[in-house]
Amino acid sequence: MSDANKDNDEADEDKNKPIYTVWHGYNVVLTENCHPSEMRKRESTTPPLNEAAAFSNNTTQRTAVRRSSGKLEDYGWLRQLDLRNDVPTIDEIRDWKFDVLQFEDTVLIQVFIKLLEYYNLLETFNLDRDTLARYANEVMNLHHKDCYYQKVDIEQKDEEVDEEKEIEKEEEEKDNSKSDIILCEYHNWYHAMSCVHTSFLFLTLGGADEYLNPIDLFCIIFGALIHDLDHPGTNSDFEVKRSTSLAKLYDNDAVLERHSINMGLSMCQKNPELDCLKPFKEKEKEYIAHYVGESVLATDPARHGGIVKGALEFVEKGAQNYQQQSSSTTGESDSSEASYFDRSNPKHRQFIGRLILHSADISNPVQSSFDVAADWAIRVVTEFTRQAEKEKQLQLPVTEFMDGLDSKYKISKLQIGFFNFMVKPLFHTIGILFPKLKMLEEWGVKNNLQYQAVIDEHDLEQKVRESMDMKEGRVFEHYDGDKQVKEVEESVYRKSSGF
Ligand SMILES: [Zn+2]
């Protein structure tokens, strides 16, 4: 190796070393060059922000954006949507029926800013609207795209569009196999914005904002935005199993969550154009780093049990306080509701942030509409299937629940299990702590019934098939054993071959 080459290699190595730094009291690792997904060529999917376009409410539509499942099996659960490019009103947004998947991606940047404006946070902290928009635009670009999202020219006839789409798709697939482009059908910008939106509804319609200060509200909305930044479409465990540089960097603990926190905060530090947190005072920045860090860490599935336990402790303490208050009142009954949180207690406020981000993150099964819930379900299953395939290719232990999800029946079983064991206990507790959110558990139960109907239909078909085989088998009961087996086999063959 020549000295020049050696020098180059050393320079590359230096470039790939993580840079440790501190962002206002919070340890930040500048990981730009050390994440596997950064090592591939990141195609810049969106041009630099055109602010005029980003803020324009002009609804003149030159292109339509559609969702299509393409060649992927979606079992009819992925909706085919023509996406809106107008900015929704705050009344539309403050509604459980609001569905981020109905909008073009750039529109959601404005939705994010509208939520901050709803709480007057731009004025309160003197935040710059353009910088916030640039930051959110960068966050959007740092999420990997799904394979469903595509722009088409609406002036073309549908058949021509479809043909062109097919060719594009095939080319894209070829490119993907060569360059190993990461596709995230679930952990993409839409999931980030779904989490932002649901967190906002927990605050405003759920009444959690009563217990929080303006800076906490900012941290929750901001934290939800960055909580899955640069998600590779596979989970933290996949990083740990492969002993990646990222897993080592974070000591195998909440690997992807820590990566997202660091990226989200260090972006402000690295690029003044994106420093949306600049107007905050030093003490506030320290508070934000801690609050956002803790809230995003709460989205690590491994922390689920601790959060449910913590929520139950608040329920118990609240009930005790309520009883004490009631018994101290003489004569007249106390009609006030039990209060579980104390706004003056920072630990209470931080717990609410953790609870909201974790709950919003796994809130897809409690959507008010089954169609929306199933759309998200098929997305997450697509990612699971891809991870299981990768694990097989790399001869790693395969994550059992991600493997073999190749029918509506199996996906329904997975969804029911996930709801019953994780989502339902959490949302039941949330319904006690925030009574205005009680209906979420009920919506989840209702959605579960639809999955159960798929299972029942499958089981019924199975039973009918078995009983038909038995019935035909019984006709030949008087024959000897071998002949009976042969006849049953023939009857099955006749049915399966359409006779
Ligand atoms: Zn998430």
C-alpha cells in the first residue's frame, strides 16, 4: 500500500469515528459518518426547501400523489389514496378522525408548525418559523421513504400512468437490489407525524396539557417528531445481533432511540440554518435535552413494562389522595375527580411526556377507523417480514413474531396478541389517568373484533373442510383401514382439483 493510500485510509477512518460532544448538558454523539445507513449513498429525495411553496396555501395541483401497494402483497388492507396537498385547518387536525396518511409529505411540515402555533409556542419562546420549517424538512428527509409513495402526472391517462409506473417500479426494484436502498413502510415520516399528531391530541383533547408547562408541550411535540429519526426499518435488536458500530456506540441499549435523539439534537448544533432551538435560554436548552431524551427513550419497547407500572402507581396514589380528600370534607360529598398529577412536580411532568410518547407510538390499533388501523398494520408487517428475511440471509436468529406473516389470518393473530398484551393494559390505565381518553381502549376493542372476524372465518372454513373430509371418510367405514385412507385421500384430491 502506498503512503498516499494509507493516508487516505486513515483519513477515512477518522471520518468514520464518532465525535463526542455535549449539547447543553446532554451527551451527544455526532454520528453522521458511523451509522450503516449513512454509509450508503443517501439520495436526496427532496430539493432544498422552497419556503414559498412550503408555506403556500395554493391548492393548484400539478401532480397527484398516490399510494399504491405496487407488487407487494397487502391483503387488501392498504388503502389506495389520492393525497391532499392543501393545508388542513386546526379544527380538522384537532379531531381523532384526522389521518396523516391522507396528505402529501410536505404538507405535514406545516401541520407540525400549526400544532406549535396552537399552543402559542413560537411567540412564547420567540422561535423562528422559517428555521422550524427547515428543521422539520430536514427531519422529513432523514426518514427513509416507503415503497408506496409516488408522484404521478395527472394529465396522463390512467393506463399510461400505470404502464409508466410499472416500468419505473421495475427499474427501482433493480436499483434497490443493487444499492440496498432502505425502504421503511412503517418507520417513515408519516409515522413520525402520526406520533406528533396523536401526542398533540393527548395534550389538547385528552387534557394532559393541564398538567404541563409550555416548554413541556414543546418537548413532547418536538420529541415525537424526531423519535424515529433515521430509522433503518429494522429494530434495535437487529443492530445488537449484528454487533454494528451503532450497537457498540450505545452499549446495546435502546440503540435506535439513542441514535434518533442524538441526530435530532446534534442537527441544531451542526448547522445554524437548522438550529430551531437557538432562541431558548441556556437553562431551557438543558431542560429540553433532558425532557426530550427521556421521552424518546420511553419509545423503546423494552421500557414498556416500566411505563405501565409507573402509570399504575400514579393511579394508586391518585386514588389514595382522592379518598383522603373525600374523608376530610365534612357532610357534603366531594364531586371533584381524582387528580393524579401535580403540575408543580417536574417528575410528574416528565412522566407525562414519557407516557404520551410511548402511547402515541403504539396507538395504531386504537384508531377510530379500522381502515386506518389496518393500513398501519400492513405497513408494520411489511417491515417485520423484510427483517425476518434479512435475518435468514445473514444466518442470524430469526425474530419469531416477524416471520411467516403471509396471510390475513396470521396478521390478525399478531394484531390481537399485540393489542391484548401491550396496547390494552396501557390504554386502560391511560383512560383512568385521563378520562377524556377512555374511548381509545374501546376503539381498540372494536378494531380487535374485526381481526377476530378474520380468524373466525378462517377457523370456520378449516372446520368445514375437516368435517367434509371426515364425512366422506365415514362413508367407507366398513372397508378395511388401508382402503379407507385411500378413499379419504381421493375425496380430498377431488375437492382440491375442483371435482
Ligand atoms: Zn415510533
